[in-house]
Amino acid sequence: MSKISKLKKSRANWKGKSIDRGSENRKLKKELKRMRRERDRLKQENKELKAQLDNQTKPYGNIRPYSDHPSIVCLWSYQLSSNGASH
């Protein structure tokens, strides 16, 4: 095989590999861009939902809901036990 034919074959192989590599890189860039847009959208949605939740719980401040409050639970269980004893 002559030097010229080896050179042509080598360049053809290099060119084919380069084209494949470029198309793969473009595909990966598109995928990365799509994933970043999705991530940003979900972050924004999460931020909005947290703000909405904060606005809903703001009137209560640091007060826990009644069902979790120990004295209410104690009174409720006492009332249940006293109702059961009278029957």
C-alpha cells in the first residue's frame, strides 16, 4: 500500500470518528439543556409551593396543631375514659 493511500485512509477514518464524536456531543448537550430546564422548573415550582405553604401556616405562627398538643390529647383521652366508665 502506498503512503498516499494510507494517508487518505487515515484521514477518512479520522473524519468519520470526528463526525460521530460531534453528533454525540450535540446530542448530549441537548439532553443536558433539557435536564437543566426541567430542574429549574421543578426548583421554581418547589419554591412557589413552599411560599404557599408558609402563607397557609403563617396565621398559626409557632403554635402546633391541636391534635399534636399534649394537653388536648390528655383531656381527650380522659374524656374517653370517663365516658367508657359511665356506660
